Amino acid sequence: MVSHRADDQHEPTEARRKAEPITFSGRGRDEFDVPPALSGRVLLAEAWGRSLGRGFSIDGDYTEDGITRRKFLGDSGWGSDRAHIVVPAKYHRLATSKGVNKPGRWNIALGEPSDAPDLTTETAGNTSRVYAYHGAKTHAEVDFEGHGSVWLYDFQGAKEQKLIEHGAKFRGTIVIPGPGLVAVAGGHGGALRWGSLPDWGMTLR
């Protein structure tokens, strides 16, 4: 059964919603509605499990022409590693699948793109992550031990722009054209893949 943590309030106040993301937790397959305070907006989800567990998947429901459809959105990191997933505004319900049948708890924190942490001079990880960059046009060195890509969104989580993408290990220089959300993700062929990644690093110049 899914649980919801926001000081035990099902619908937190505007001040609370802006202060911190809303976290849902549970065991096994489950699903829940996007809270009314966040409905109809692009969301930044952060997903993680237990320290020794495998990752899990997140699907989303959206309604189009009167028909509700479910689509895969992304994966958590392995174990307790936290992965970011940008959830488009059309999704009104989320569901957990794949991996959640193993013992252990799943966690999904839902917030707005503005909740993304600031991009620091040196950043590294092994999951998909989203960072807020507030500076001017700059260069960054990127180093991926396997497939990966870097994208730039506006601060509302829309209007994405691909900065680099490779299907295998690579190292190179990218240009961050200006302020926005810098997203590190997997996948190749033009499709983002949220979840676990080969080790990666980024250094601003």
C-alpha cells in the first residue's frame, strides 16, 4: 500500500509544497494520483529504493481523446541510488512496476523542476540527474563510461535541447548556451532514458 509523507496532510499548503517535494513510499506494485497541487505541471521526480535492492520502474497514465493510456517513464537507480525523471505535464497518475516484487521499499519524491539542485563546478554520478544552471554561456567537459546524453531544459522543464549524445563510452566538450536545467540521462537515438547509468562526470570550464 502506498504511503504519503507530507506532515500527514494529503493536500499540503502552497508554502509546504514549495518548501519540499511530496514523497510517496510503498512495497510492491502500486499506483497513485499526482497530487492536485502539482497536477497539470511538468514534474521532477526522484526515485530510489533500499540499499541492497534492485531498481524499479515508473509508468504514467495520461488521457487523450477520452482514452487513458499508460506509458513507461523511467527507472529508479539501483539500490538507494537516486535517479531523476522529468515527468511531462499530461500525466495524472503514476504506477510502480518491475523490481518492486523484491523485498524492500520504493520511494518517489515529486516536485517541480525548480527543486533541482544547482549545478556545481564538478559533478559526477551513476544515475540520471537534473541540475539548475544559472550562469552565462559556458563550456563543460563530460566523461561517460558508457552510453549517455546531456540535455538542456528551460526552468519549467520544457523546450529541451540536446547538447550531446553517444551510444558508447565517450569523452568530450559541450556548450551550455545559458541558464536552464541541465539533464544527464541515458539512451541514444534521440530518446532520453531515465534511471541507472554508467559512471559519468561533468566539469565546468
